[in-house]
Amino acid sequence: AGRHASAARANGARTVESTKVSEKASVWKYLLGLLGQLALWIPLYAWFFKYSHLMDALVRPFPRVGIVAHVVLAAVPFLLRYGSLAQRSVEYSLRGLAQLTGSKALRHALESLVAPLTCAIDALLAFASVNLLAQAFPSSVVIDLPEHLRFIDPSGDGLLTAPELESVVARISRDILNATLATQLCRWFLSFKRPPANFNRKAKEGGSLLTRFWKGLVCRVGLVVLLDVAMSASAIAATSLRWFKVAGLDPHTVLAFGGIGGLAFGLASQNVIANLISGVLILVNKPFAEGDWIEVQGVEGDVRAIGWSFTKIETLSGEIVAIPNSSISEEKACNRSAGAERRLQIEFPISFKTNDFSYDKASGLLAGMEAAAAECQCCQGRLAGMPRAYFSKYNMDTDSPVPWVMLDVRLDNSTLEEDPELYNTRSELTMRVLDYAREQGCTIPGLEG
């Protein structure tokens, strides 16, 4: 046994050591690959954005050579973009760095940045390519603009010269590039604040602020959902204003028309807005949550989803019923899963044998019913207190008064997942108590046979 234990420890130590060696090898492999990426992109960046003026000085005495040089240079970023070199480089760098970090939030941030950063680099390459093509036009070129396009001419005479063309292309492409970069930043922000695919909603309380925010989103906590919607709307609105500027629209005018349009839309879709507001109120006030057993508008079942417009309930028959949120807000909703206890009451008539009724007999019968209910299999581990039995009323319509017994049972609500509607529990308790009453020589009116 000692030799086996020593061998197991030795194998474990070798496994740990090999894992460390493998991790070190992966780190060095990643660093070498990253150096290779930098060796490619730094010279390209330096040439296009730092030293391109040197080429302009060299080819200025030779206009035709300058045209060819600018066209060839414009093709380089085009080929880089459509050859997916930028995408592979960004993905390799960010995903490799994400694997090395131990922070879940940082790893999610880096993985969420892959697609937006790839699109941003593609936009930069397209910007460089378009501007290089604009610089390739000979200085003698003059373009006679149509009437509807003369607004882009800086001089306003309708004749676009080569320097003016270069200036116009630089201005428009710069505005489009800025709007595209803002869009990709918004895209990354929306993706980053969304919980990762493997996020554990059952994680223990605590952790970073971002982790608690993600948990609030997954669990549909009202204030967190509202904060998420507000941040998303703000980011999208700020990005939209960038594009309005590119289109030459005044943001104040757009907001003014948006307010009028919003008012008209609100008047035309009052039910939609009512359902939306009711959905927000449900998420904030939390009268019920997903998984609760509720009854509203005659529909009873498990809450499967709380949407912005509808709440979906799965009934006992397996049907999914979608109820408008505004209807739930206006009606009384009974949440049978919210309280710590559930109260189950069973009432039935009982008859004693002739001349066999006494105070001691009745008291013993009620106590026996309480004990029988407590010992019932369906109540084991579920009781929140001792059951109570008492006479609730008398039926005076017959020749001899018939007493009615009320059995009051309190159950722990957290133990009722398998029988939330209490149909099985009610049925089993009723049969057990009635059997006990028959054993004591009593009869149940209507069940004498």
C-alpha cells in the first residue's frame, strides 16, 4: 500500500510538472507569434501614416510614376483587408492573451473585442486605401459636378479640382471612419456587458461589481435590467448621433423630429407601451419571478419567461399561455411560491353512530385526525407546524344536525416543487383522514357505501 501511495504521489508530481512545462511552452509560443505580428504591422503603420510623405517627395517630379505608385499603395490595404490578414492577426493576439489571463472579466472583455477590433482595423485599411486612390488623380483633373452634388464642392463653383477632390474624400472618409469606430466601440460595449455564455447564475454572492451585474441580468433583477436598458439606449443613441453628423443632419433637429414622431407613435401604440411599462414594473417590483407558481386571469402554472410585452406561463396540461403584462398589472395575481408556508384546508361532513357522540369521543377523533395527517406520507419533511382539526359548522337541513370538520395543514413552501398545485397532497391527505374516521366508526355522508 505504501509503495502504491508513493507511486501515485510521484505520478501526480510528474503530471503537475508536465502541465507547468506545457503552460510555459504555450506562453513562449504566444509571445513569439505576437512578436511576428508586431514585426509585420509596425512597418506597415510607419510607412502609411508616418513616412508616406517621403514617397510623395520622390515621385513629385514624375507625375505618371506618382499615379502608379499611389494606385499600387492603395491596393496594399485593400489586399490586407480582403485577405483576412487583419482578422487572423487580431484574433490570434486577443484570444491568446485571453487564455493567459486569470480574470474572467478581462478574458470576456478581450474575447468580446475580437470582432469589433477586426472591423475597426478593416475600416482603417479602407480609409487608407480610399485616400491613396484620391491622391492618385493628376492635378489637372477637373470634375463638373451635377446640380444635386454641388454641395460637396468646397469652392461652390461646381467644378471639383484634384486638390479639392482629395480634401473632400479626406473629410468624408474621416467622418465615416470616426462613426465606424464609434459603432465598433458601441458594439464591444454591448457585447462586453452581456454575460458570458458559460456564466454560472448559481454562483455564490460576492465577487466583482461586474459579476454581480451579470448575475442580476441572468436572474432578471428589475433595477439591473433597467440599468442595462438605459446603458444600451445611451450607447446606441450616441452612436446614432455620429451617423447623423456624417449624413449632414443636425442632431438637435433629429431629436426634435424624434420627439414628435415618438409622441405620434405612442398615441398609435398605447397597448404596446402599456405592456412595456407593465413589464418594467413587474421586473422592478418582482411580484413573481421565473419558476414561481402563480394564478392570474384564471390561468395557473409555472412562470417560464417574463418578457417586455408578455409573461409566459406553462399550465398543468403543458400549454404555454402568453398573458399581456398590462393585464397582469390590472388583475389580482396570486403567487403560490412566494410565501414561506402554504396553507391547505380540507373540509368534509362527518356522522357519528346514534347515541355515540360525546365530548371525549369528538376530542379524541379530532386529535386522531391531526396525528393521521401528520403521519401521512405526503407530509413527511414538508410540515411547517402540527396540523389542526376542528368543527367548522353544522348542517341543519337534515333530521339530525351533521357536523363538518376542517383540517388545517401548513406546509413548507420550499418543499413543494414537485406538487406546487397541491393536487396530489390534497387527495392523499383527504383519503388518509377519511379512512381514519371510518376506522373510528364514523361515516361520511355521501360516501356511506
